[in-house]
Amino acid sequence: MTQAQLAAAVGIDRSALAKIETGARRVSALELVAIARELRRRVEWFVNPGPPSIVSYRTSKGDVATQVIDMELDRIVRDVEFVAGRMPNLIKSEPEQQLAPATVSSADRLAAVARSLLGLESDDLAYNLSDLVTKVGLLPFAVNLGDGADAGTVLLRVGGVTVINGDLRVGRRRLALAHELGHYLIRDPYTMDWRIDSAEAIDLEAHLDRFARAVLLPEADVRERWAKWIAIPDESMRDASVRAGSHYQVDMATLARRLIELGLVDTARANQIRQVRTKKADIVEKNLAVAQELEPVSLSRTYEQAVLGLYRQEVITTERALGLLLGTFTEDGLPDRAPAPEAEIWAVTS
């Protein structure tokens, strides 16, 4: 939106709007409300301090995707901070900061630490990862971010917020969340702008990808099950790959990379696995589970409960509750609130 377009929409001269932007002219409360309405922002967005710096991005298409993540993180983090300020138990604690992985072995060790923090045994699978990460104070949100964006994370005073691109396939969504869990655990303080030309940062991203795969596909379990799947009579490696992708709820690229890491396939076979696409016939014939995790728009359950708690206590209005829940609720879906006592009504009206 240009200055001229915004000025016309709110009923002031373009020169006046330019002076407001530079601080040369004050803005009245009514003008600010009109500006906020046109820009689809709450008034406090203009007057309250912004959220903490964004500490990690994952994008594949540059500045536009980064800006999309930035805007969504800004919006959601402000909402979370509003709720957390009124519901202190929203995020009870956070784990100790872990060392950033600098080698393959240290990435695997960090994955073992993460799985322990999430309450997973060595052979447990990270199903419902979006629920598990809340145990360590990380609140995940899945929203539509379009093409290019993967995920981003912000550290709060206590805990953190991760936004995942819900437009990705479910396997990629889960991998992105596992990767962001790594950033959260090491308290990565750098932004994508700093990382662009940094070989050290590229290495960190690679090690956190290894970490994410180790969280989702634990080595001992993969070795045991892969041996069984490829030994099934009359089934091909494609069949084994389809079973593995469904079982671990990962995409084929992630599966292929993990199998190479563990020495279970060679490069040629891994390339074949990357081309595999699960068909509806596979789901029916093999009786596979269909994963739906992190479908947009999805919110952290603990966050939803906190917002509903504020609504029940009449701390927030219906409109505010629906906004904080990002449109995932209708007014009819909100809980019933207890009617006010008659004496209280008379005290207000008398």
C-alpha cells in the first residue's frame, strides 16, 4: 500500500501521513485507529514494544519468504506474550541451554538429549511432536505461509514460539518442527540476515538437520524395522519405503537421507527412494496410518486452553478470544460463561 492509498483510506493528506511516519507530526487517537484498521493491525502493535528478535529462519526462496515468516512470528508472538502475561502458567519452564552441534556425533548426542526431554525412550517414535515440544516450553503454530517458507522460531523470556508453514506436506512440517526444536534447545541467537554468507552457519544448519532426522528416526528402531520391511516376500524397496515413510511420518527425502546416514542404502537406492510417492492404493493395501499433524491452522493445545481460560474469566471479549485463536473457533464453539449474579447486575445498572 502506498502512502497516497493509505492517506486516502484514512482521510488525511499524503503529506500529513509522511510527517507522521517520520515523527514530524503527531497522530491523533482517531487517526491511529483508522490507520490500524486499514493495515489490519491492533492499535497496540503501534505503541507496544515488539517481540524478541527472531532467532532462526528456514526458507528456500529468499527475502519474500523470510518476510512472510517475520510477519507471522511478529503477530503470533505478540498474541502469546499477551496471553502469557495474564496466564503465567502458560509456559512453566524451559530446559537448560545445550551446546550447538559442531559434528555428526554431537548432533546425535543432542538428539538423544532432546528425546529424553520429550519423554521418549530410545525406540519410541515422536508421534504428535507438536504436543511433545510443549513439554520443554516450545509452542508450535502451523499457518499458511505459501511457497518457499519453512519455519521460524522466537525465544521468549521463558520458552519460545515456532511458526511452521502449514502448506508443506506433513513429513516436511514435522521435520521443520524438529529442526526448530534444535534451534530452541541451543538458544541460537543469530538471524538469517547474519547467516547468509557464513560457512559456520551453513554447517550448523546441516548438523541441526541431522539432529532433526535422529529425533524422528531413532537409529536402533530404523535398523530393526528396515531389515524386516525389506525382507517381506513379494515386496520391493518401494514398498519398504512407503511403509517406513508412513510409520515414521516423514517425507521420502528425509527417509532416504537417514538410510544413507545409517549405511542401510547406497546413493543410487536413496535416489530411487526420493522419487517414491505414496498412493491411495498403498494406504489401503498396507493399512497405513494417515498423519494429519500440524495441518493449518493449528495452535498449541496449551495456548488454546489458556485463551479459553481468559475467556471464561471474562478477561477478554468474544472478539478478542476469536482473534487470539486465529479463526480456528467460531463464537458457538467457545465455552459458556457463567451468568453474572443478579446483585452484580444491579450494582452496575443502578
